[in-house]
Amino acid sequence: MTQANIRPLDGRTRASWIRLRTMIVLRWFAIAGQLTAVTVAQSALGLQLAFGLCYLTIGASVVGNLVAAFVFPQNKRLSERENLAMVLFDLLQLTLLLGLTGGLNNPFALLLLAPVTISATALSLRSTLVLGATAIIAASVLALWHLPLVTQSGDVLRQPGIFVFGHWAALLIAIVFTSAYSRRVTSEVHSMADALSATQLVLAREQKLSDLSGVVAAAAHELGTPLATIKLASTELLGDLEDRPALAEDAALIRDQADRCRDILRDMGRIGKDDLHMQRAQLTAVVKEAAEPHLERGKTVMFSDNPMARDHARPPTIPRKPEIIHGLRNLVQNAVDFAETTVWIETEWSTDDISVRIIDNGPGFPPQHLGRIGDPFLRRRSGTTGEPARPEYEGMGLGLFIAKTFLERSGARLRFANGSDSGWLRGLPPAGSGAVVEVVWSRHLLDLGPDDNVFGENQRLTV
């Protein structure tokens, strides 16, 4: 799965994940609360309400729940329209019940926020707008038309008009604010969940590629013996078939092909040999390996080390972890995508830190997005309109998010800036006024130490 194929899930897709059973259970809780409130108002508070109509309104919800529970299977998942219809029914039922019990004079009018909040967190933007508009209309209707709350003595419980207006205004503001707030937070959570899922897929792919080398080495080792047997048998047949040239030619062909398979497996074994030498390498070698796929894409990629750091400390040897290589590779890809001509990759180290800086001479990061670099699904790097640098690359920010996540997982700290206004950077290339990304590790977290004995010490054999 490539980054271009990974998309955030929209509200319609997520709405189809909600089970009918979940909505039924929530409605039973609402029905129980409504019955309790009406019963307490009648028996404990002595209010004179249209109890027949109230119980009829609550009964409509009961009938709807029973039909849904018996007609549909428990594991049914609702579509977007079905979810909208259920929540809209609950909103209208609640509006009718409030209209029978005092309208906005009823303190339970605050419950009009519940359906809108559910829509904002679970349904699409269109459904949320429909529910929000319906809730606003319902609140306005309740402010004007409702049955009064009457006590046993005949007194009407009614708030002053200014308080009813304030209650109405507060409900409208709460509907808009709560729905916007809930939807914004939920969208952030969903985007992060989608991006983390994509990150896990990429990491699993990189890990499989890394593990494949060990499988290749094992295959080369296991196939060596049968190939040697084939070669031995074909050589003996070749000697026995000297008087039959046609069959001798076939035996010679079998021997030659066995030799060819042996050579291929030997090369594969060298590439896939899983020893400590393949698990670790010097920092510069790992950086060049990460950048290798992007060296022939029409841009000049220049590597450099910090000579002062090399004089003060030995070059670090770091693990060849898939997350480090893939994270650096994504950063190099981003720089090559937007560079005009050149990308500089600088590595430096000291006794305390290890750092990699990737600099390009492209347009740089848009200043308004610098604080959000690394967020998933950030639409484009350049603040200008027009076609992206690569038509097939939509610039959703997922690549930078994956790189940032992978590198931070290895203990790195990332900083993003533009070369023209990055005061914390020094020694930039003359034309390096584009985007600058610096990756810094504490040396004790990454450095594996001298690699003089990568194969370990020889062990004494005992008989």
C-alpha cells in the first residue's frame, strides 16, 4: 500500500459502522428517563400535564424500538440514511414531549443538544447540518408554542419572557458550538487513527522486507545440498554416457544449470546473510541507503559530514532499523519532490548528539503551516495554488506524519523550518533557502558503539 492510496475515511463510511443494537440500547435509556420524569412530575410534584399524550409520545419510541429489535438482526449496521432517520426521529419525539410539558420552561429542554452531539461525532457533515437546523427550528417552535406547566392549585409555572428568550438564545449557541466542537475533535481523532493505521501498515511492510533477507539466506543454505547432489549425479551420468552423445549433452546441461543455481544462491546468501554486520552500519551509510531510491530523479543530492564533529568524536554506528530508514527516506522524498535543483543531506555528530539535516532549494514550507508540519492529512506543502510538483502525489501530509512518527519512535526530535528564517540553523548552503528538516538523536540512545567485533569473539570449542 502506497501513501497515495491511503485516504482518510469520511463520515458516511464511519456512520455505517454503528450497530442498530447500540442505537436501540441508547433509546431504551432515553425512554426510561422520560417515563421517570413524567411519572415523578405527576406523583411527586403534582403537575397537571397531558399525561395521555405524554405516554403516547413515549410509546411511539417504545414501538419503534420493539420493531427495530424484532425485525432486524442484532448485528445489523445502519447506513448513513438509517442513522440520520433514527436520530431525527428521537429529536422530533423529544421536541413533541417538551411541547407537551412546558416548552423552554421545562429544564429538560437542554436535552435537545443530545441528538446534535451524536450526529456531530458519528455522522457526516451533511447529516450534522440537517440535525442542527432541525434542533434550532425545534427550539424556536418550543419558545412560541407549548402547553403550560400547571400545578394542582392551578398556578402556571412560567418564566419571564426575557428568561425564555435567554434560554432560547443559549440553546441556539450551544447547538452550534457543541456540534462544531464535537465534530472538530472527532475529526482530529479519526484523522490520527487513520494515519496511525497507515503507519502500522508501512512499518509492517518495511519489517517484512527486512526479514526477507534472513529467509533468502536460509533458502540458499537449505537448497545447497540438493543442488550438490544433482550436480554429482549429472557428472556421473556424463561419464557413463560417453557412447551416447545426445544423452550426454542433456546430462552436461543439467550439470551446468546446477552450477548456475549454485552461483545464484551464493549471491543471494551474501545479500541476505542475517548477521550483526547487516543489522548495523555507520550513520553516513544508513543515510545514503535511505536516500538511494531518490538519487536518480533529476535532482542533485549532495552528502556532507561535519569535519569538526569528526575530529571530536568517532563516527557513530547505528542500527539499520526499518523505521529509521523509511523515516529518513520519506524526508528525502519530500525534499526531492519540491527542490528546484539540489538537495543537501548533512550528517554531524558529537559526543552527545547525532543529527541529520535535509535541505532543499525549493519554495520552502508555507509559514502558516510550520507549526502543523507532521500532522496527518495536511493538504499541501506549498501555500500557492496550482498543480503540485508531482501530479500523482497529492501532498496530504501523511508521508511526513509517517516519517515523523517512525523517527520519534526511534528517539529522534524533529524540527522543521525554512532556510531564510531559521535562526537555530548554521552553515546553510548558499542556495539552501528552501525547506530544512533537522533530525536529532541523543547519542546514547542510538549509537551502538565501535563495530570492530561485529561478528563477536571466537568461542573455544570443547570436545
